[in-house]
Amino acid sequence: MDDVTEAERAAMAELVARAHEASHEPGKAGISAALLRDGRIVAEGTNHVHLHDNPTLHAEIVALGRAADALGRADLSDCTLLSTLQPCEMCLAAMRFAGIGRVIFAARQENVPPRYFAFPHLTLGDYLGPDTPFVALGGVLEDKVLTLYEDGQE
């Protein structure tokens, strides 16, 4: 269960392409996320924080909302969250509230500026406690996105 599947790797490649596209759009940042269910993308999202002047509209939150709408339910426990950037504290909490137990991401916290995290002293390990176990796989296609996050701009 701790390996990235072919479908997850293919979906991540799509997200990487979308993140690069979004990085050139006014008001958008190069961060992209999706929810996978049964190996297929259910919903996607890009970062809309500056587009809508709303600090909660991270790519993961947008994708979670769209997945809940698409599936007609808040319980997304049968989905996997993918993101081009390690989810921040808010996004990890939202993921857990949705029941998601598996997250796969490209850029890891230790390889991007601390600006992407409200509490940079917290690491993913702090969230992987025994009371809320989940699988977190980072660094998938990381080399394809690190240039997007060098300046620390959302």
C-alpha cells in the first residue's frame, strides 16, 4: 500500500503540467491538486487564493470541494489526494476531515521555502501520529516542480 501506482503517477504527471500552466495565468499560482478514486481523477483544483482574495482556496481545498460535489457526499475516504506541493497544515486537516487516508505529493516541505507553511516548524511527521494514521508519499516527480516554488509565492 505504500507504493505509488501507475494511475497515481500518471495523474501526478497531469497535475505537474497543469501547475506549470497555472503558473502563467494571472492571479493563479503553480499549485495543482486532484482526488483519485478507483484510479481515475474525480476532481481537480488549482490555487485560487489571489484570484479570489480568499486565503482558504488552496488547490487541495478546491479539489476536495469539487470532489464532494461530484460524488454528492462529504466522505471521501475512498479517494486519494494528490498535490504538486506537500499539503499545508490547513489542507492536511481538511483532507483528514474528509476521511482521506492517503496523500501523494511532488515537492516536499524541506525542499521549498518555509513561506508555504503557516507553521514551518511542524513537519509531516507531526501529523502521522498513531491516533490519525495515514499514508503520505512525497517526492513523486518532485524535480519537475521545484522551480515553480523557488520564490515562495503562492
